Amino acid sequence: MARALAAEAYIVAEEFGDPDLAKPRWKVSYSPLRDRDGRIIGAFHYARDISARLRAEVELAATQDALRQSQKMEAIGQLTGGVTHDFNNLLTVIKSSTDLLKRPSLPPERAARYVGAISASVNRAAKLTGQMLAFARRQSLKPTKFSACDSVRALSGMLGTLIGSRTDIGTDLPEETCLVNADPNQFDTALINIVINARDAMDGGGRLTVAVRAVEEMPAVRTHSGVPGEFVAVSVSDTGIGIPEENLGRIFEPFFTTKGVGKGTGFGHSQVFGFAKQSGGDVIVKSEVGSGSTFTLYLARVAGGERSVDTQEPEPLIDRHGTFILVVEDNPDVGTFAVQTLEDLGYRTVLAKDASEALAELAKDADRFDVVFTDVVMPGMNDIDLAHRIRDEHPDLPLLLASGYSHVLSQNGTYGFELLHKPIRSSSYPDSCTRSRRGSGACGSWAISRRRPPR
């Protein structure tokens, strides 16, 4: 009351009442009383019991939290079910093929067919895991400054093949360059995924238009407000059946699809969403049932020239015999297979099962090794700590990373290290371990031309 008498108007919320009983929560407003001339002649306060409202707010928050948990568990269940279904199908092909390959006197042509089925299933599995990582924003991106317009032009021929002759395709590209800094391969994949879904929505044919434009704002989407700034908007518009309002909020969910069984995994739009968010952008959908849809991918626009691409062929090793590789892999099966593959191809190897063993081998005599080939995620050292340690202690020792998934790499990039993505083809071992990049000599440049005469 003294504050109100001093001309202050304010509100407090406090508990008042008998401490031995349930004390209500009160909202009390204080204000001065003035006469006609504006002089303070007293003070006034008004109290309202807000206990019921506060209890309702607490109950509402608890209900909303329970709903979020329920929705989260439902999403996990849907994701798990979808992954299980797709991988069981792939494993069925692989298992059946390996069983048939064990049959005696199998004709070579049939054996080749079974091997081809295994290889195709592995490729589909790798694509599926890549799409899952893209949706989860845990893929390891390789951002490069490139022109969105040039990428669309380069893809135009392929897009025409994808959508078929019954659908007309057109492009609307500005004269300005529209540079973005993103992973160009994932950009192409995102664009192809949108186009494939647009093609399926125009089953009877129609028109598809890909447009690129520079914009000064990324508009509000879902629960996010608009973001001012320089962006490049890449839009794909179709004249298909459109998306019902009730499905618009679900189209980016993994495995959500309205297509028939066997006509898609429902992961295409999820890859687009994950790539856009991980690249600092977003994707917005506008659709009208019966009139078509427009998917617009927003990426931050950058200034300056495009990065030059080094087209010089790497200098290969004269031969592989005598090249000594330290293989660091905590998974026994993968480690044994990598060593056997490299030795079959003429390399010499030492296998270390963790970072401690690798550092111990290097401490004995680091000069005997021509390259270190190491998994990224291992027990003992988090993510690429081993790679940084080797770069610090042995700056001239080339190093090659392999990873199926790394949270640190997905957030921060590869730190200049060369990276192989699992699953690794057997041909990737020699291709990578004979590659040569002239540079500073640090691990990031990993010049794997022989540093010393062969032993």
C-alpha cells in the first residue's frame, strides 16, 4: 500500500491464507487514488483468486506433455516398423541368394545373378540408411559454393527421363547466378526426390516447372516465423492431384506415403526436409486438391565466385605391394574384412581394435606406415579425437576416415579429413588408399603417394 500511496501501480501474485489449510493463489492489483486535481488521496487494491486457473494451466501442461510423449512414441513405432519392413525385405533377398550360392554345381550365370541380387539389395539398404540420416539431420555434408541455376540446368536432361514423355517439363531460371553454400550431391538428390513425387502425382501426365529465384526473406512455415535475409528459392510446381489438407502436416514424416505398397518408401520428402534444415534452410509446400502442388526449397544465398573444381587426375601408386596401412576398427567383423581385402589387393596391414592400440602402434614406429585408415566412432575416444591426435603428433601421416554415422561430423563437417561412408565397397579401399592430393602435408590433404621407398 505504501508503494501505491507513492504513485506506483503494480500487480503481485502471492499465496495468502491459513498455513494449516490449502492456501489460495491471489492476483492483487495496487493503484493510487487521486482527486479531480490529480493529487493522491489514498490507495486501492483489488484481489482475485486465480487458484483454479493456475491448476488448469498445470493440468493442461501435463496433458500436452503426455500428448507429445504419445506422439513421439507413435512416430518411433512408425519409424521402427517401416525400417523393419524394408530391411526384412532386403535381408530376405540377401539371405536367399547366399543360401542358393552354397548349392553345389551352381552354373556360373546363376551364381552371377545371385551375387547381383545381393549387391543391388545392399545398395538399396545403403540408400535407405542415407535417407534416414538425411531426415534426422545426421548426415555428413560436404558444403560447396555452387550455382543453383547451373545445377538445375545440369539436371534438366535427367529430369526429363525421370518424368517420362507424357509430362512437359520447363525451367524458369534468372540471369543472376544464385549461389548457395550446400552439399551439391544432396541438393541434386533433394530436387530429384521432389520431382519423382511430382511425377507420381501426375499419373496421367501434366506439366512440371522448376524455378529458381533470389528472395529477401524465407517466409513463415509451420511453427517458425519468417526469416529476413538473402535466400535462393528453388521451386518445383506440378499439375497433379494435390495434397489434402489433413496430409500436409505429415508429408515430411519418414515412411508416410499415400502410394500403394511397393511404390515408394515414403522417405523422399523426408530427405528433402532433413537436407534443407541441416543446410540452414527450409522447405515449404503449397497445394490445392485437384490443381497441383509447389514445393519450394530455401537455401541461404552467398556472394562471391564458385569454388574451382580440381580436375587433375591423382597420381596413383606404381604398385600396391609394400604399402603399409594401419587399420583402426573396433568392429571385429568389419576390421577383419577390411584387412583381408587390403591384403588380397597387395597391401600390408596392421589392425588396431581401438584408439589406444592405434596410438601404441604409432608410438612404436610411425614412419613404417604410409596411411592410417580409421573408423570415426569408437570406444575410448569420442568421434574424431583420434584423427586430431594423429594430425597433431604426426602431421605428415596421411589419414582416411570411415563412418556409418557421426553426430560430430554431421554438425561440424569433416574438419578437412577425407571421409568414406559405410557401407564401403571393396573397390573403395584401393581407390581411396591410392589417391593423392598434394597439399600442406596435414591429414586433411592426406597425400597417399608413397612418402618413402617401398620396403
